[in-house]
Amino acid sequence: MSETPLIGGAAPAPVDSRLAGARIGVVTFPGTLDDRDASRAVRLAGATAVDLWHADTELADVDAVIIPGGFSYGDYLRAGAISRFAPLMGKIVDAANSEAKLPVLGICNGFQILTEAHLLPGSMIKNDHLKFLCRDQVLRVENNTTAWTNAYTAGQDITVPLKNQDGQYIADEKTLDALEAENRVVFRYVGFNPNGSRRDIAGISNAAGNVVGLMPHPEHAVEAGYGPGHTGTDGLGFFTSALNTLLGGK
Amino acid sequence: MPRIVVDVMLKPEILDPQGKAIVGALPRLGFNAFSAVRQGKRFELTVDGEVTDEILAQAREAAETMLSNPVIEDVVNVEVVAD
Amino acid sequence: MSEISADTTKKFNIDTVANAAVTPDVELPWAELGLKQNEFDDVVKVLGRRPTGAELAMYSVMWSEHCSYKSSKNHLRQFGAKVTEEMKKDMLVGIGENAGVTNLGDGWAVTFKIESHNSPSFVEPYQGAATGIGGIVRDIISMGARPVAVMDPLRFGAIDHPDTARVMHGAVAGIGGYGNSLGLPNIGGEMVFDSIYQGNPLVNALAVGVMRHEDIRLANASGKGNKVVLFGARTGGDGIGGASVLASESFDDTKPSKRPAVQVGDPFAEKVLIECCLELFKGSLVEGIQDLGAAGISCATSELASNGDGGMQVELTSVLLRDPTLTPGEILMSESQERMMAVVTPENIAAFEAVMEKWAVEYSWLGEVTDTGRLIITWEGEVIVDVDPRTVAHDGPVYDRPYARPEWQDALQADTFTSSVQDAGRPSTPEELKAAVLELIASPNMCSKDWITNQYDRYVGGNTAMAFPDDSGVIRVDEETGLGVALATDANGRYTFLDPYHGAQLALAEAYRNVATSGAIPMAVSDCLNFGSPEDPDVMWQLAESIRGLSDACMVLGIPVTGGNVSLYNQTGTTPIHPTPVVAVLGKFDDVARRTPSGWAEDGQAIYLLGTTAAELDGSEWSNMRGHLGGLPPKVDLERERELGAILINASRDGMIDSAHDLSEGGLAAALVESALRFNTGARVALDEVAARDGVDTFTQLFSETQGRAIVSVPRSEEVRFNDMCTARNFPVARIGVVDAADSALDIQGVFTASLDELREAHEGTLPKYFG
């Protein structure tokens, strides 16, 4: 496991020196696209990003896992449908459901993989307008108690990029009611529902709150000048949240 | 309500990337018997009332002109399914 | 070909070199394969015998217009000839390779190239546009670079023509569907609607990649005994429609399966291929590499061999096939996507295979490099091709096609807009001017392109510092230093139609200006020359004049052409498209944090107009909206463009400006509205003084397309320094307004006030109205 090579190799000073030892794994499947971005976000938050390969059979002692966006296996069959059978996914599912409650974040295609792997309920279908859509999207943080959202305030509005073709979240009414009742709707689209998702849901968590999935891309809003509106960095809180969780748990 | 089922497949000579990815994944789950997969589309056209020859002809025409892209796809089946 | 002896133990009736030598009189389908009589005679002369079927296949595709540039080559030489030592200093690799390579400093290099995929995109827009992206990206990988961004200049027919929606939906979805799956941000491009492109839409694709100097890879096969490998997708019958006549090679009783009319792209396979190649480069596991595009294995083997030690031996039955009925000639000509060929030393074979296994990429070893100077291709050991590879790859026919200034050119240039009926009732009252501005910004060519660009991923990679609708796309290359590049593409077919020499220069001037406006130093040019039939002397004149104009202008601006592509025969019947030389300019930033966005953001900043305005409406968007095309395009003043560029770059570097937007199509009116809508910030503007200074009416001030102009916003604290710089450079400058964030309106004093909502509704409503 080497550290993710970067085009340049930016290495900002850790926010908290205790965090530099935190190891956050970023999984690459064939067709994954945003793995470098997720690794950069981890580093900008102050931790160490660890490359994980879908065919690996061990989790390399990571403290948390990010399943990044992209088109793993080309979204062929269904988005995430082939990736969920990767050897490493079995390990991730076991670790997420274990006593240790490994924090797992699925972004976009990663969210789709988590639903296909049944770590999260529901599924994503094609956007209601049938097109790929890339836009700066406002989200409301509905639940700031999960492993990946504790750096935000409840009800906070954040702007992060959204970009997908199959982003319409669907589940049966019973499941949706249960998610609402258990405060597991973590993010909702604000102002504009970009894909027809039920109840404006942009992201959800598992019951324990250690597994979170969402369609928008917080890892694209972590560095001023490269995010929404040339200045946005609202996504960085995801990655510092995970570190808070790890520090709290250690 | 009776339905008319239309099945559309990519022409045999056209590359099917989806089928290629699926056939590559099957052996990893222990399904070793399949040497090729091609993925197609199924349409179900619901008809209010009886499916007449004229309606079936309409379905065939719709299948050829709109439901499929004749440049890359073939309509491989048009049939009536009674419920 | 009944004379060819049949060997019934083999799958095909193979035409060997030995057989060709003893059966000189066999009739070959050279005409069906697109060769002319003189070209076929040349092949026979070069070989000293008739070609085999397989050799004929290779020569016919490699000597096609598309691969050999036979009609344009004599003119294209100017790009290499009109170059100063100064222009060469940053060129690490020039024209001739898959893409030119430019030095960025700090050990970094950049490569970029633009290509056309016009005709396939008309037949099947989704797959045509998708495979266009795939091809240009593989060109970039072939240089050893990591692709970092793509752009797509598009030209379609009239916006309200029923067929335009088909092409639009397909091409945009194809660019998105393929490009978004590769993890490459789409950072810009163009969208033009004009009925002249109705039957010949232009789908051009640009890709840019970066690498360390030591990673530059060239397409050559050197080192006797090194192995030749083909990897990626399997070879199918794609793109060999013309080669089906070679089916006569095959046994009568085993008819080949049908050949696909359309090539289907597999973006997932391409993405895996990219990562796989980068891993090969990282481990220095390949000596030479070449993508397989047009002419497939014919091109890859002949180019690799002729650029290296000159010899190669290949066993064609080793090629992995998707369709087992393909004949040797068809395998050589197949244009199946997502394939690469590489040369590997024997000691690296195991490491190479390990990378292939990791990414689950199929590969097969085809043969090896030799020092014989011959490209030998065998089929089950029997020699079916024995050629000097240079004669295939580089010594194709070259034509001096006749050309002449069209008889109608004078009349066209004499038909000016101001003398036309279309200019009667020119808007002059405040109400008319406001209506004219709203009409302009809602017009097909000037309206917001968000409907298109929102279907592309501009964020992936995390290095996009600017993207459409900013004037240039800007990508960070080095995360430590902020070193980066800017890219812009431009062309105006109407300008070039009115005056090909100056029109091509105007395309370059605008792309140069766009790059400088973003704050980057222009460094290199790539072009995609889209024209009609070179066999029409009128078209040939347009092509010759455009190349002459472009190469002259590159000398003045001091930036070299590092590569490009020519697309000819873009015409419906005898009606050619407007000559459309699409010019891409690449610029460099020492630190992309200095980039200048195209819209206003800071309240109270002063708005300055750089440059003066003349009455230049011929060929303009306004005249186009009124259905007029005639006269002369705006005057080109390259020295002034250079000076303007220097001001914009220095002002950006020294923090004197916070926004800049160039003036081009749609003139000042378009630039003001776009600057306001970019970050939803209003402004108060007064044009009386500049209109009086320039001696033009308000309408002309707003709609003229005079070149060498830009608007910038300057912080109050920098105004003196900024004015001094312009004065010192003797460049005309005028303060025309103030950014007013509180008032969400664009207020052109004494003319009209339009709320930003009103402007936005007009600007953004057009594409959704036509395309849903």
C-alpha cells in the first residue's frame, strides 16, 4: 500500500498532529474516477490516504474507508452491480457491521455500490430528466451525528458539486418512512431537486451512523479555487468529521 | 390489458461493451458455463382493448422506427402477451 | 480472383507475396478501396510486383486523404517552415508525432491535439462523438502523457431544423457518456448553429495531457529482438466498410459476418487502458507505443517500424479477434476502438504481462523488431506483406490540387451589411437597443451553453481552476507550485468564408486573446482544419489561404503549431461548409491561482474597456441574426493583439485586475451581459464617451466585432497603476463603468437598464426551449 501518487504531490501540514497517523483507505475499482480527489481531500483534512485495490483481500489496517465516485465497470448491468462482488467489498461490509463499526463513506458511484451491497437501503435509478447533470448543489445537513457529518451543524446548508447520470434515489414508502423516523436522512437537496430523488434525499446513513452514502461530491469542494464558484470548500467537513470520529474513538 | 412485448438487441456485429463487462464478471462468482453475454432491451406496450392486426403492425413500425436505432440495433421479437 | 490458388486446409484463400509474384495479372479491387489508377501504379512500382490483398489493404488506407494528408501536405509544410528559433525553444516534440510536446518548465511538459470526428458523428451522433473523444485521448497517451482534460468545439445545422436535435442530443450525450466515464474534466469548447453545417456537422475533440520530460514516449520500434504487443479491446470488423470487397479473399462457403456500419466505443475499456498505460510508463516498461486509430494495425505497424530501426515481423493470426471471420486485409484495416500497440524489451515481458493481468486487459504478442528495413507480416507463417514501411506510412502520394480565388468572392466582399436591406431600421432608441441586446444574448450562437456543459463533468481530477463559460479552461498541472495550463478553441466560419486568409488569423487571434484574458502566456497552437472537397478549386483556395494566413499569424504572435488535423470533403452535394479552421491555443501559468475569471464579483471595482471600436458589422452575430453574410470580416491587427495580451497577462500577474472578458462574437453587448451573469453581479456602465471617442453610434459600440478588445474590472487601489501601464504601452483604455453588486441589474446609462433576472431568462432559455 503506497500513498496515492499525485500529479504534483501537495502535502499540507496536518491540522492536528495526532491526525497524521490516521489512515483512511480509498478504494479503486476498474473505472473509478474520483479516487485521487478523495485522497487529496483526506490529505487536506490532515490524515494519510491509503490506496486500496478492489482485488485486495485485506483492509490494510485502515481506520476508515471511502468508496469514491466514477463509473466502476462502466456502470454496466447497473451502477455498482458488478463492483459489489469485489473481494475487498466483503471485508468492508464485515468491518462496517462489526463491533468496531468501521466508518465508510460512499460518494456517488460509491453510494450506488453501498446500496447494491445492502449496507444502505434503497437504490439509484436514472435521473428523472434522463441526462447527466453537473452543477453546484446546495444540500442541507439533516443529521450531524454521523461519523462523516459531525463537523457540521444540524440544518447547515452546504454547496458541493453534483455530477451523475443515475442519481435518483428511490426506496419503498415503508423504507423511506423508517429512514425519516430514525433520522437516517443525512442530506437533502435544497432549492432544486436535481434528479427526482424521493423526498429530496441526497444522502443517508445506516442505523449506527458509521456508513454514509450520498450522490453529491464533497471531495470536489475542499480546496479554494477548484470547487464551486471558484471559492467553495464546504466539503472539507466530511473528512474532518471522520477524523473527529477516529480521535473520539481512540 | 394485453401487452405487446418488443425485444431489441444490438446487431450481432456491433460491439456490446455491457455484455463484455458482465461476461467478465460472471466467472468471479463461480458461473463458469457462459462464454458470451449480450444485453438487450425489452419494451412492454400496453393496449387498451384487443390487439388487432393493425395495432400489431403499428407496434412493429414503432419498434423499427423509434424503439430501436436501425443503425446499430435489431428488433428481434414482437409478440402479444395476454394477461 | 479465381486465379489465386485455393488451399482448402486453410480458413481463407490467402494471397501470399510468393503468389503475388507469380500471378501478376490478377485483378485487384483497388478502385473500390479508394485508390486512383496513378496511386495503384505507384504501389506496383514501389513493390516491383502487384500487391497482395493484404498489402493493397494497407496502402489503400494509409494513402487515403484522412491518413496521408495528400491534398494538404504541400500547404501544411508552412507550419514547419515559418518558425523562428525563438518559437522552437519550448518545443520538445513537433509535428509528425501523434501530438506535439511543449516544455512547461520545472521538468514538466504538456501535449495537446485537436481532431475531427465529423462524418461518423452525422451517421450516429452518440457513437461518433464518443469515439472521437476516445481517439484523441489515445493520441495523448501515446506520447507518454496522463490526459488531464478535454474540450469539444461543435458546429451543427440550424437550431430549428428537425435533424439538428438528433445530432445535438446524440453528440452531446456521446461526449458526456464517453468523456465523463474517463475521469477527464471537460473544460470548454464551442457551439455554433448554422444551416451550412446541416448535412455536415463538425464534431471536433481536443485532449491535453501532461508528463515529466523523462516520460516522453515516441511512436517508434527500436532495438532488434524487442517484442511487439497488441493490447486492449479485441479486433472486430469496425470501420472497414470499404474493405468488404476484400471479402473475396474468403472461402465461398463461409460468408463473413456483416461488418458494422458504426463503431461502438467502450469508455470503460478506455479508462482501464489509460490507467494500464500510465502504469506501464511509470515502470518504464515500453520502448515505443502507438494508439490504433484510423487504419488500425496497418498504421501502427508501418509507423512504429518506419520511425524506429526500420524493420518489424508480425504474425497476424496472433491478433485476438472479436469476429473470427475477419480476413487478413480486414484485420489490417479494422478501426476497432480502445487498442494500443507497444514495443517491449524481452526482459520486461513478465512485468508488462503483470500490469495487463492487474487491469484485466487482453493482450497478444504479435512479433518483434528487426533490422531488415522491411515490415513482414505473416499468416500462419506465410508471408502476406513484405514492404518498406516508409512507403506505407510516409511516402504516400502528394497532390498539388489546383486552386483559384472563387469568381464570386469579389461580389461577396462588396455586399456589406451597412449597404444591405437587413440594416434598414437599425436599433437606435433605448427600447430598440434593449430589445436588440436581449435578442442577441438569446440567439442560438450567443445564448448560454449551460444546457450542454452541465452534461459534462468539469470537476473530476480536482485541478480545474476554470472551465466554460470562462474564456479559457484552466488546469493545474503541479499541485505544489500551481504550474498550470490554459486552453481555448475558436473559429468563425463566416469570417473565414468572407476572407479565408484573415478569417483563419482571426480564429487564432481570438483563441490567443482568450488565453491571455485568463492570465496565461500563450505558447502553442493546434488546429483542426474543417473544409469541403479539395477537388473543388474554390475550396482548395480557401484551404490554401487559411493555412497561409494561420502560419503567417503564428510567426507574428511567436507561437508554433505543434500538431493538428485536416478534415476535408465536408460538403453536401456541391455545397461545402464554410471554411472552418478551428484553432486551439495553449498557454502557461506559473501559478494558476493567478487566473482571471471572466465575470465581475467585487462591488465597486472599476470597469475598463481596452481597445477602440470601429464600425465592423460584416460577418457579425448581429448581421447573422438578420440573415446577412457579406463584406469583409473585422480587421486583424496581430501586433495589437500581442500588446493586449501582454497587458492582460501582466495585470493578472501583478494583481491589477480581478476579472477580464474578451470581446469577440456579439461584441461589447455580449461581453457586458456575460460578465454580469457569471457571478450574478450587476454594473453601471456609460458608453457616451467611448462612442464619441471612436466616432461610432451606440448600436455600433455595442454590436461591432472589432478585434483586440477586452473589458476588465480593476480594484480601486490599482486604478492608477493599471492606467499607467496602458499609457506606457500606448494602448487605448477607457473607464466605462463600475461594478454594482447591490443593484442586481445591468444599467447602461442613457440607454437601458435590464435586471439580471431578465437577462438570465433570455440568455439561458434558448437551448432548453429547443432541446428540452
